[in-house]
Amino acid sequence: MKRRIFLKNAGIAAAGMAVTPFSNLLARPADAKVRMGMIGVGLRGQNHLELLLRRNDVEVVGICDVSDRMLTSAKGIVTKSGKKMPEIFTGDNYAWKTMLEKTKLDGIVIATPWEWHKDMIIGTIESGIKYVYSEVMIGITLEDHWDVVKAAEKNKAHVMMLENVCYRRDVMAVLNMVRQGIFGEMIHLQGGYQHDLREVKFNDGVNAYGHGVEFGEKGFSEAHWRTEHSVHRNGDLYPTHGIGPIAQYANINHGNRFLSLCSFSTKARGLHNHIVKQGGENHPNAKVNFKLGDVVTTSINCANGETILLQHDTNLPRPYSLGFRVQGTEGLWMDVNKSIYVQDKSAKAHQWDEAKEWLDKYDHPLWVRWSKETEGAGHGGMDFFVIHGFIESIKRKTNTPMDVYDAAAWSSITPLSEKSIELGNQTVEVPDFTSGQWMYRKPTFSMTDDY
């Protein structure tokens, strides 16, 4: 986007928002509201529910979950909003199919454990619903990802994976800089999921975070299901927070694509040490052998010559960081030290600039327009944009900001990294889920201040 276009868009957006309240801007006639259903209203699903209820153009008509505790919380959120209570579906693991049969829906939100996503996405599509919004990941095996792509293509449906970091404010400002050529031609990119999840993977069965070292049947919330993946799998189990924004910078699936990847894994110590420290060496879980290495590193080659480095680091003590590095022929941004350097434009040669001045200057038009509406939305406002983009796509009957090919390319890094490690760190080919169309597809993500 050219600088003059950016300034024009930002100016128009600011002027428009000064006279148009958010509720009026998103309002539609009562009979034209987007009818939404939700599969999964656990803690993450409740975040989505709150954002859907904030919109005057949405009616949540059905919610499904197997947990009475989570359904009670979800009902409380609906009651507090003053909106009509949706129909509740529960009783068994397949109650979601009953909801699809009995309710007329324009779109669905899936916020369940990873292993259910593929079946729920395809089941929703085959029921006739054209818009599916799924939490990450979209499958477990590589075949799962192909199945989702083929189902979407066959039924002309839209599958948008909720990768909210693509909308993080600094990430989007850097995207604006990349598109304006500030960093020159893209050369190398880094990112990952570097987040201490020990108190997410273990709890006391009552509290969602910490207070114990139970998981599986004795665990609550994510500890109930997510930790099992650390027991049985070794690979980059959560690549999308890093690779989603990187894919936008590198135009993956839009003139570029991933060609191959190679993954390495360290030994596993962090989860065991946490159990011993918090629960004692005689706790039954201290005998569990965790397969997931504490740090998994994946290197990816791209068709246009860029390299990408991803790291998955969730089992050790560390502050949260996604470790972004966006480097081109003219300069780079690194989020860990909050710094930018641009050749011949930074204050001093060979010295970092504070990133804030650059990020403020190139604030993305979406954030310029919608920053007030992000207040109270989860993850620093990022969650507003993914819901907003999905609902606006339904209303306009157009493609979602991130499509099924993006979802498959980003999510499939997990089974591919598992395969690479299993084969002794061999390089493996990354499938082309677009079947060659990546060469002709133009970038579409967040090109304006609209959605």
C-alpha cells in the first residue's frame, strides 16, 4: 500500500468514526442478522461468544458443549448481554450434529480440542453451512488437512482458521512497512510460539491454570486434553502464531509458497521437572514419559528464496515471546528487543531505533479505524478483528480474510515437523494445497481499513 493511500484511508476512517457509532456501523435489520452457532464454549469459546454478542448484526442461535460447567458460564454471559438465549445442545460428544440438523445457521464457530476440528469442520460443511470459523489447528494428520481442503472446494465453502496474531498491532504495522518496501525485498523471517504453558498443561482439576500437576481425566480445561499431545507427539505442535504473520509478510499462497521443511527437537525435561517440583517425585505423573521436546526448531524454504525459522518452546520457564524477525535487503524488525533498523533511514548507522516511532508512523489502517472497538476484546484487541473479518465476509458473501489454503499450509507444519523428526531430521516436502494456484493468486489480507 502506498503511503499516500494509507494516509488517505486513515484520514477517512478517523473522520467516519467520529460521527458513526460502532453499534450503528455494524447494525443490520433484525431479519438480516447473521445467525451463528458455536461448537465448544469452554474458556476460549466464551471469548468468542462475548464478541459475537457485542455485535448488533449477529444472533447466536445455538451453542453446544458437553460440559455443564462451561454451559452454565456461557449462559451467564448471554444473560448479562441482554440478548436472547440460544438453544442449548449437549448430552454427548456428537450433540453438535444435532445442532447442525435442527438450527438454521449462516456460520459456525468451532472452539474444541484439536482432535475434533477436522471432523467438525467437514461435518459443518457437509450440512450445507458455507462459513466455518475454526480455532487452530484444523487437523492432526497431513491427510486431515487435505480432507478439509477438498471438502471446502467440493462444497464451495469458506474455512477460516482463527489466527489472531495476524492482527496484532505491531505485526500489522510491520506488514504495512513490508508492503511499502521499507525493509526492501524479503530475505529471512523468524517467529514461533515461545510461551510457558506448564500451568496450562497442568492444574488441580478445578482451576484452569496451575494449582496442581494433574492432566487428562483429572485435569480441567486445556489440561484435560492438550497435555496428552505432549505425551504422545514430538513436533511443532502450535506453529500458527508465528507462521501466520510470517506467511502474510512473504505472500505465502499468493505468489509464493512453502517448499520444504526440516525440524529438530531437544530432549524433554521441562514438564517432568515441573511435576516433581510442584507435586513431588512420588506423584504418579512424575513417571510419565513426555515425547515432546522442550524446544522444537523448524526451518522452511520458500519458492521465492526466503528462509523461515520457527521455534516451539512451551515446557520451560520463560517470558512470553513470539520471537518475530522480519529481515529484508534494507533493514529488519525484531520484536524481542522492540527494535527496527533501516539502512540510511535509522538515526545512526549500525544502531537500533526504538520500534515504537516506526510502528506508530506505519500503524495499519485497520487499527487506525477500529482501535476503539478493540477495547475489551481478547488478546489485546486482536480477537475483535478475526470475528469482525469472519462476520463481514458472511454478510458480503465473499472470501474470508484468511482462507482454507492458508489454514492448511500453516497448520500442516505440525504433522510435517513430526515426520521430519521421526525420520531423523530429514527435509520433507510441503504440499501445495492450492494445486498450483499460488502462482496466480494476489495478496488479499487486510489490504484496506475495512476488514
